[in-house]
Amino acid sequence: METTHSGLEPGLYIVAGPIGNLGDLTPRAAEILRLADVVAVEDTRVSARLLRHAGSDRPMVPYHDHSAEGVRARLVERMASESVALLSDAGTPLISDPGYKLVRDARAAGRKITTLPGPSAAIAALTLSGLPTDRFLFMGFLPNKAKARGDVLAEVTALRATLVFYESGPRLSESLSAMAAHLGDREAAVSREISKTFEETATGTLSALSARYADAPPKGEIVVVVGPPGEAPPASAEDADAALLEAMTRLPVSKAAGEVAKKLGLDRRTLYDRAMELKG
């Protein structure tokens, strides 16, 4: 088994860093940061503090969303004989950042890939929210423009899952308002400064939370967790009549009753009898 001068096997080490509290860096992650031949980081200023905390003096190379393809290719090349640690500014790399391309290329080149699990703001916020966690979808940041934001929310309106978004303070109130408009006024939680001194989670409906932050945009890293849609209220007799009358303009009575029964979850036989009454 080949090892680098540091005693680590050559390859890529995905290192989860703290999302706030430096005490959340795992001993194993700290060891890799001390031993790796090189540490690929989003921002050298942010990561220098964490490396100091870990007791690491290893060289850093910038690797982020705007890095040229060549930077990635050189890192993958180095993994053949050196250990490369990948570190994001906060939390688990590749969650809402471009690290996946480095992993994809490293895998294609046959490099060894190891992950050192640790903090993730999305998962931490889910645990704080008190909302269902059996099914959830990580949505990252919503687009800036209203039309694009609406299109993204429309894709998940009917999804029976809790939704997790990252957001910034200045955009928070507007984003919560857009979520209420497109998803319905669901229960939600806004968590910020997770694991830091001023950690706070506010819960309520999307519209109430939007109003809360309208005039006071919060500082810090923010995660919005939105509960799944509630059960649709049962269709009323008026809903059934309206749907039957509309369907009968296009279909024979029995087919109209069948279509409405499926759409509204009602009994087909009852609807057929009602359709005959309406027709008469």
C-alpha cells in the first residue's frame, strides 16, 4: 500500500469542517488536516483559522466555484502520489458548493476517495425545526429573480416532503413571502447562527415569519425549513356539482362521474346519481 511522506495514502479526503463552533471539528478531521500534503480550500483566510485550530501547518490551494478547469485537473494529478484534503468554508464540502466536480474527476481517474463526515447546516436545521424529517429535499439557495424563483417553487408544490433552503438575511423576508404564495402558508422554521453563541430558531407560518423579518433582516448563516403540504380538505357538495357540470360539457354522464370521482376522491356511484339529477 503506497503512502505519502505524511503516512497517508494518496488520494482525496473530503473533510467536513465546523459550521460555527470550532469545537465541532472531529479529531479524525483535525488529524487529516495536519497530515495531508495539501489542503484545497474555498477561501484561504477562512480556512487558515480552522487549520490553526487543528494545529496544521499544511499548504493551502484555493479551489472554489470560479476556479479554472486546470486547477481541478492539477489537483486530481497530485492525488496520484499525494494526499489532498478538500475543505469548504463551513460544514460538509459539496453541499451547496461545486466540490462534486472534483470528486467526479478523481473517481474517473481511479483515485482513492475518503469522506470524513461531520456538520451540515441543512441537517442541523432539520433537527431544530420540529418538522417531519422522514422525507426531505435540500433546495439550496432560491434564484434572485421572482420569475425563476416561482418556477423553482412550482416544481415542488405538490411534493409531500419537508423542504430545506439556504438564505441570506437581506433576501429572507421576500423569500419567505414567495414561499407562502407558491407553496401555501405552511408551517416553517428559520434557524440562524447554528452552533454559535447567538443560535436562534423561530417557528410559525411562512407569512408570519416573513412579517417578523420584514423590517429586521437577521445576520449570519440562515436555513429555512418548510413543512410538507397539509392534507387537502375534502371536496364540498358545491365543488362536486361544479366539477360534474364542467365534465358533462365534454363527456357522457358515466364518464363525467368517473373523472370527477378520481379527481376529488369521491364515490363514483353517488356522483353518477347526482349527475343524472343535475342533467334532469
